[in-house]
Amino acid sequence: MSSTLLELNNVFKTYSTAAGDFVALKDISLNVDVGEFVGIVGKSGAGKSTLLNMINGVDGLTGGEVLVNSGASKISIHGMNEDQRALWRGRNMGVVYQSFQLLPMLTLVENIMLPMDLSDNFKPRESKQRAMELLRLVELEEHASKLPAFISGGQQQRVAIARALANDPPILVADEPTGSLDSVTADHIFDVFDHLVSEQNKTIIMVTHDMGLATRFSRSLTIADGELTESELEPQLDKTMMRRRK
């Protein structure tokens, strides 16, 4: 049985502008396997965020298809209407934003409970219990009752990761999640991602402009002018495997 979880087949994205059509993505084909930590590295304007928006279905594609393997069947993300896509995404795909996008009037635990409540996947008592477990995972359990304004940016990003995991999705997509963080905090975020891949078999697709991070992924791709290529850099060995070898 194939371990491929996500398939992009000949994906194009064109935007119409006053100056004419702008091709943001050019014939992108990509397979991502279960348990991969895939990094997509490129400069600003290369098409990174556009590619993520094709994967998570936030934006419509111009051509091609995006498929997710679900048991014995394949789901076409762009074959669903907008409401169906939003419901499917809420239950099956976690999205981590660089700007966190936590609701300022909700406590940390309430922010994490929100996706569960909207998807109706858990009973209220269960959703709070799971939210606390996720805060424990990102080492912020003691801050559960605080509002986002009262914790640091790095802590807010960890809460955003916990929120993305709320409905236990098999796929996480992360848009520059370490872009505004210092190196120590960014390392902590990578440690969380490494744990999710090695211990929970999550599949993570992350985009970044930082070429220096290319070796941190299990597979690194480069995007430039809307075209995707394999990186020539060697990926970093899985930290869990390195520890086991010692």
C-alpha cells in the first residue's frame, strides 16, 4: 500500500492583474508521504504562500489537482465547494501562521478549544481536556488561563501549533512559523515539529525564506519564480534516530 498522503498534480495558479496575467505557480507536481517533514524554501514572492494556499484549499487553483489519500479513497481538495472545503480542512488539516492569529479575547485554552467546538469533534469537557494536553505538549500548561497579550511571541507560536493540532489532523502546513522568532525560540519550535513527526507520525509541510533552515527538514525543496525543484542540500538526520545511535 502506498504511503503517499498528499499529491499535487500539474498545479498552476494565475492571477489577473492590471498589467496582465501573472503566473504564480507553474506546473507543480509533488508527492508527500506520511510522516515526512517537508520544507519549501524560497525568497519573498517566489510562490511559497501561494503553494500552501493550494494545498490547504484557501485559494482556488487555475489548473491541476490536489489530492489527499484517505484510506481507500482520494479526496480532491478543490473538488469540494467552499463550505465543504472549510469543514474538511478544520477536521483534517492544521494550519500554523507566522502571525499566530490567536483571538485576543480568548484565553490560551479557549483558543485551542475553538477548532474542536466549531468542528463538533469533541464534547465540551473532552475538548478542554484535550486543549490542556496540547498545552502540556508545547510546555505552556501553566499559562492556560492567560490571554495571548500576556505571553511572548514564541509562546504564542507554540499555542498556535497546539491549536493547529486540536482536531488531531494528519497534516500540518506552516507558513513561516519561525520567521519572526529569535534563534533559540525557533529551535524550540523545530523541536516540537520533530516530536510530532517522529512520535506522532504527523506530516508537516513548512515554507520559509531562510535558506539556512533547509537542512532541518527530512526533505527540502526550493521554489523560485513559481517552479519547484529538489534542494541540493543534505537534510538533517532525524534527531530521534541520532539519539538512538548514541
